[in-house]
Amino acid sequence: MKQILSFLLIILFFLIPFYAAAEPQEKDILPSENTSSIEDNKTSITIRANVQDASVYLNSEYQGRTPCTITNLAPGSYRLMVKKTGYGERSYHITVKKGQSNTFFVELEKITGFILISGMPDGSLIYSDGNMIPAGRLPVFGSPLELGEGFHTITIRKFGYNDYTTQVYVVRRLIIPVQVQMTEASFALSGFSASRRRFNPAYSGAIGSCTFSFKVTAPETGTLTVSDSSGTTVFTRQFPEFSTWDQSAVWDGRDAYGNELPDGSYCATITAGKFTQTAYTQIDHSLTYHPADVTKSGSGIGTLPAAFMTAEGTSFISVEVSPAFRTDGTPFYEAPVTVFFGMTPVPWFEFSINFALHAGMEDTPLSAGGAIKLGSSKQISSGTKFCYAAVARYGYTGGTALYEPYGADTGNGLGGGAALGIESSEYYAGISSEYLFGTTQGNLKINDSIWRNGFGFEYRPSQAATVKTWCALNSAFGETTGTSWLHALDTGAGATLQLGSSSVMLNIRGGSILYLGGTSYFSGTLGLTYLF
């Protein structure tokens, strides 16, 4: 009899914690974290939680997901329940009062269990559901790893071994053993590739080099050679014993003595163990990376799109700050911080996106936009070519319109246009024309449009520097401005410089929006563009 009672007590000892964890945790009353007055005959409550999208129930009726606002409830007491898969439920009583808006905050506790991994080699990497466990969470030898309750795919990786993958169900508060059995991997090489189809070694940094990459599975030594079209080896790189999966080597287009190699096709060959793979790239000194501006319509001059294209295979990230001042009202207007990202995957196609935070304005509105540009060129004489491009773009600003009395291009609206130009290694001169709808904020339901025609000129004293100027006339049409053919001028000048031997460009510009017969705005821009 004593043995039976002892056995039952042991079972109860283990079951009580699980029963408590499974039941919603209930408190008599949940106080409001914030209370405000509203109309006397109305009620409003907002339920927040420390996790997003938790389900909210009042008297067992589903109301929505956190953060959740419920209005026009009958005054009185309600049973509030908040729950989410993987978290313990919480239940409270709350009071809804007439003429009050109350906010209630509920903290849910994640339900977790543990796995105890054994048998893996020292230095192994642990992945749970495809995500590597960071070093700070890795278990000390012999200690368990905490995971959320439910099924998890566990993968153990160690260079030189075949991956070990298993699926385990983690139970709350229990420790589940995971016995790892890993086998040594045979050596293999795969995925040998060149980062650029062509490049110009006259440039420094990432834009003037080619990276060869490949993967291996186990320790081995390797040799990378680059040969010209005649089969002569011009570059060699020895790899000591591999110690990780991902391998790469950067070639700057020079031979072993540092001499810049001529234009042509080059074959790269990687040999390791029994494996040999090849990849190809070209040296092309006609490939140019002009230190250009980034506009809301893609690469260009100042604020205008240009007909030239960013070099094939090039991506860029640009960050600019542009404090602006006006002649009417408070002199300081705003200091927007704008981030651009773009790339040219093929010679004739460029796309870019932009985001701006309009610091200094009330409520700090945000802007976003994107543009695509299709372009090409024709050689018209030695060193000179005729460029042409088509542009399409859209931009939107939330909360407010920019640069009153409006009717000048500020990056908002949907539209397109074209650009034409003459380009050489020393200069670019071109014109552009764009027509944009919904230009006040980017709201296409508002009948406002702009026709902008401009001219841009860029002088290139070297490959690492440009000096430029531009001017555009904005003609405005629509509800806000009426019809005004000579509405505003957009003008400016600036310079772009490559910083040393890096792939970073420094952009400096001064610009203005001059409403003819009205307010004028003047701005200065300082930015950095990274090409890669």
C-alpha cells in the first residue's frame, strides 16, 4: 500500500507543474495601463501584448489580434483572454466604463523545453529550423539547449563531415536527448564562378576586380590559375588546406608582377583533389564607372535622369542628407535623409529604389519610390557616342505634400519620360523630359501633374571626378496649381569624387527650386555612394 501511495505521489509531483502550465494564468483584475476620456456615451479598449498577432477574446468571443482596439462595448466586467501558439494563455477580468478609453497590456510567456545534444564533434555548428544558433545561445558541454515547444528540424554541421539532420518534438519543461552520429565527408568541389563577366582593372576596389568563388566539403589543398586566350598563365593563387566550405579569391586584372593586363577573355581554373572546374571573365578597359548622381529617376545629373547607364553588373547604395531653406516663413524647411539602392544586371536595364526620412518637418513624414531605366548607345565617332534612355518611376510621401505652393518635381507621382545625350570620356551633355501624375503626394486620385524638361552637363576631368550643372523647367497642371506653363525652375551644380582607391564616391551638390513669382527653396546635399 505504501508503495502504491509513493508511486501516486511521484506521478502527482510531475503532473502538477504541467497542469499548471497548461491552464490559463488568471488574475482577478487587470489594471489599465492608460486611461483617457472620450464621449460620455461611448467606450473603447485597446489590448496590447509583448508579442504581435496574439488572439484576443472577450467572454470567449474572438475580437482580433494584438494590438486590438474594441469600441462601443456595453459598460461592465469582461473576462479577457489572450493567447498565441507557443505561448502560455493569460486570462484576466477587466472593467469597461462609459466615457473612457482604456489600454490594457498583457505579457505572454513563451512555452519552452530543452534538447540535450551528444555525440557531435567539437566546434560543430547547430541549426534549428534552418537558423544557426548564435554563439551566445550555444550550450556548454553537457548542458541542454532551450527551444520553443513543438517540432524542430535540427541540423549539425562540421567542416569535413556530412551534415546530420533530425526532427525532434520539444515538450514543455522536458529535456529531449538527441544523439548525433556524423560521418566524415569525402572531398568535393562545386559551384566555381566569376563575380563579373567583365571588369576594368584601371579602377580600384570592388569595381576594378573579379572574385572567383567555389565550395568544398573537406580539407584539401588547391590551385587557382588564370590564363589568357593563348593559354599563358598570368595569375596563380595557392590555397593551403581548406578549413571551411566557402572559398574565394580576388583577381585585380594584373599579372604576378603587378602589371595591368590587356583587354581580352581570361579563363580561371581551380584544381583541388580530383576536381577541376573553369570560369570565364573579360578585361575591358572601355568599361567605365562614372561618378554619377542618384536621382528619383535613376542615375543622372543632379535631380535629372541622364541617358547614360551604370556599368553592367554594378550595384550601388547611396546615402544623402539635404538640408533645405526657404525665402518665406521660417527659413529652415527640412533636412531629409535619403537612401538609394540600385543595380544594372544587364547593360540596357537599370532599376533603383529610394526611401527618405524628412527630418525637421512636423511628424517627420516618410517617402518611398522606385524607378526603372532602359537605355543604350550608338558610337558616332572615335570616343564619342549618342545615348538614349526611357524612364518610368513612382514616388509617394505619407502625411504631407512637399515644397508649397507645389507644382515642382519632388520625387512624387507616377510617370515616365526619355533622355538623350552625347557622351565621351571627358563630358556628357543631354536633355530629358518627364511627365508625372499625382505629383502633390503621389496620390493618383488627385488631379495634379507636372511636365519637366531639363538640360544637364557633366565635365569629367578624370575617371575619379565629375563636375556638373543642370536646369529644368516645371510646367504644372491640375487642381492645386491650375495651368502654369512657366511654374518653377529646378537648378543646381555639384561634383562627385572617388575617395582614394576605394569604390566609394563623395557627392556634393547645391540646388534650388524657384517658383516663378513665389517662394524659393535652396538646398545643399552631401552624400556617399558605394559601388559594388
